Amino acid sequence: MEWQALWLSLRLSCWTTLILLAIGLPAAHWLTFSPRRWKFLVEAVVALPLVLPPTVLGFYILLAIGPHSPAGRLYATLTGGMLPFSFQGLLVASVLYSLPFAVQPFASGFAAVDGRLIEASWCLGVSRTATFFRVIAPLSIPSIVTGMILSFAHTLGEFGVVLMVGGNLAGITRTVSISIFDDVQSLNYAAAMHTSLALLGISFVVLAATYGLRRRVWAAWPMN
Amino acid sequence: MADELNVDVRKRHAGGPEIAAALVLRLSAHSVTVLFGPSGAGKSTVLRMVAGLDKPDEGSIRCGGEVWYDGARRVNQAPQKRRVGYLSQDYALFPHLTVRGNVAYGAHGLGVEEVLASFALTDLAARYPRQLSGGQLQRVALARALAAQPRVLLLDEPLSALDAPARLRMRADLRQLLTSVQMPAIVVTHDRNEALSLGDSIAVMIDGKLRQAGAVGSVFDFPADADVADAVGIETICPARVVSRSAGLVTVEIGQARLVAVDTGGGSAEVFACIRAESVTIERNPPGNPTSARNHLAGRIVSLMPEGPLARVVLDCGFRLTAIVTRQAEEEMRLREGERVTAAVKATSIRIVPRG
């Protein structure tokens, strides 16, 4: 049983979800309400991780954050460290990998908000940003929660991208899925079984708790 | 100029008529201007352009000393800056906020309780919009708009979301509310009764163009052209030819029939004669007793249609003439379809408008 790997995966999932909340909400807002004609291109880029093999995505991320890339050099001058094969590098990869799982539910939630409510808010003198926080976001809470759960669960179970970008350093980049792969490779089936079971249990509890909670919260939600 | 809302805008959009509207609203007058016209005439779009929700193609919108929109100078103020109280057809209350939350939304914490009290909403303050009736929703929407202290109210078909009995009740209430809030208002409606009961002045829009503006009574009684006459519900509008003019009276010919009317046709030979059904009286016998009516027309009853306590009678006098009589008169005169009667119309009740 790999407690260290499990703990690392949970930390990675939490941070990824938080970062995706911070960048996914404005991104989804832009995708939903921007009048730009070329926004379909951005939509396609955001959705790429859904169809690209994780190894392809991981390979490009590795190149993009490597010590010879502009991003890697900038990171090195700022922190003195390197992104590949570090927890921070893993975090960057996870955020990109799970981006559509956050942005798409957010955006569909925003799009479902009645445009007349948004116009009513503007006419009452409330700015676009404040309208987002006072009308659009509160009316999209179910979609926002869905996006967060999907990001969390997707990060918890990722494998290919992690392997490409993070490698397999215990306590730094060895996530729970990699530790299971390792155990199976070395024919340590008992350890693999325990870790798999723990991951299964955690995933089920997280999903069951959120869906259960959601039902109770939405039942009392004034929208219904 | 300082206290006027001055709108002069043009806008083309796919699937609708080109909109061209110019109107001036005095902000000091606390009066209600009705923007009236058939559905699809572009009334709502004009209102949305004033609110800043739709952008005109060209023209200008000025309010007091401020420029809200100027196509030539590329000025287009955001709705947030314009301080208009805009009410969409379905009121658009925030479903996740209580009545108090809705009213307080744009109020900066000022005077919320006073506004709630003055709209008799204090008892409903903790309710959510889904728990309110249509009439209550409308009061909340008005209260919310007024709590943000707008300079002008813009109401888009304010009664259309209500069912028929509530609409009648709210019509009187709304007029009273609009009078009591001392705020200039523009009300969009396609309903003649609403226009008559809510408006002080009226602007008639047809096919995207503003056709006539003025006091409600004068526009309804003296439409400028046949389209406006039709829009304000004048039942008989007939093409006619001027035969002679003298002493302020004009004689026109419609087929075989001749009518004498007060001359308002502006000198043209081809005109429309517009006659309201209420001003046509029906006589059973050929005219023997002299009446003040200048025009007596022999005709045959084409159709008889009961409308509550009244009946609508369509006559064929060489042209179709619609009259309204009481059911009682219909009974007494024993009017039947196909029978011959005489219609009488005063010269002052016929409105002559130029044709072409």
C-alpha cells in the first residue's frame, strides 16, 4: 500500500481543481459571452485533451516546460528550479490535461443563464464583472460543482501525462496510478490490489458524497 | 434641451423592417409616452436601443446634457451608465434572490425598505419570485427598477405576461403606480386599450417607422394616414375621390356613394375616408326626420356579430361600412342580415386623410 503516492495524488487533484476554478471560470465566461468570431478556435484548443493521446499531450508539455523552452527558462530565473520531473511541472500538466473537464461544464452552465437576467443586472447599474459574481455564477453553481468534481476525478486517475512529464520519483511525482503500474510490473499484486482498492474507494466516496449532497442542496435551491 | 430624452436612431437587422424612429420625451413632465404599433413594428428594439442593450446603426440618443449614443462620434454608453429603469416583458427577476434581494440589487443599500413599503411588498420581502403571482412579480420588477433611482422608466409590454383578468386589474394599478412615482416613462404596447389607459402621449410605429406622435386622444381621433388609422383601430378605411371642396367641407365619392366631411385632406384629390364604428348610427326607415347627420347612406346588412353588450354591424353601402349598436337597439330595430337600412354619419366624424 502506497500511502505516499495516494497522498501525492490527492494533493495534486486538489491543487489542480483549485487552479482550474481560478482560470476555468474566466475562460468559460469569455467562451460563452465573447462576440469574437474566432472563439471556436479557442474552444477547439480547450477540448484537445479530450481526444489527444496522453502521451502526445505529455510530450508537448515536456517540450514546452523543458529547461530550453522560454517557459522553462522563465521558471528557472524566477525560482532556480526546473519544471519537468517536479510536482509543479506535474501540476501544470494536470491543469492542461483536465482543462476541458472544468471549462465545458462551466461554459454550458453560463450559457443556460437567461440573458434577460444579465441585461436586467446591467440596466440596474451593476458592472459586467459584478454581474458575473452576483447573477451568472450563483445560477450556475450546479455546473460549477460538476466541473470541479470532474477535474478532481480526472486528475486523480491520470497516468500517461504524469508519466511523460513527471516520471516516477517517490514523494515528488509518483502518483497513485504510477505506483500501481510499478507494483504490477514487479509482480507485486498484493500491493497493487490494496492501492487500487483505496483509489476505487476514494473515487466512489467523493462522487457519491457530491451527488448526494447536490441532490439535497439543489432540492432547497430557490431555482427549483 | 436640458431635460429631454432625444432619440433619433436607425437600425437595419435581418428578418425585420428597417427601423427609423425619432422621438422627444420631456423628462420633467412625469408623463407616460406609449410607443404603440402592431407586433413586429420595431417598438421593443427602439426601447432596447434607448436602454443601451441594442446598438443602432446610426443616429443619436441624448438624455439631458449626456450623449448616450452618437453614431458619427462613435459614442455608445454602456447600459450601466445610462440609469434607465428597463423592464422586459417577463420582468426578469433574479430567481436566486428574495423579493428584498431583488429590490436591493441595484440600490446601493439606500431606501430599500421604503421602496418595499411603497409598493406594498414588505410582507412578501422574504419570498422568492417563483412564489409570487404575475401581478406581484410586476410590482417587484417596478420596485427593483425604481430602487436603483433611474431617470426614465422603459416598460416593454408590461402587461403581456399576465392572464386576461389580471391584465385588466393591473392596467388601472399600473397607471396609478406610474403617476405616483413621478417618473417619465416609455411604455411599449400593441394593445389599443392599454395605450388609451396608460398613455398621456403616444407615438405610433408601423413597419419600423415612427408615423405619428402626439396626445393619445388626438392621435386616436385624427390619424395622419390610413395605416395609422388602421393601427388605432378605425374600422372603416375606404379609398375615396374628392368631388368638391367648399367652406371647409369636402365632398368625396366612394363608388356610387357620396360623403360630406370636414376637410382635412391637405388638398389631395385621392384620399382615404376613415370612419369609427361608434360614430355610425343605423336607422330602420329611409330618412324622413331631419337629423344633424350630413350623410345618409342606404345599405344592406352583410353581417351581424354580437360583442358583449354591443353588436358589430357590417353594411354594404357600395362600400363596406362598420357600425356598432347596442344589443338593445339591435333587438328594437329587429336587425337581420340581408335587410336594408340607412346609416347616418356626421360630417365631423369622418376623417379624410391623403392617399399615396
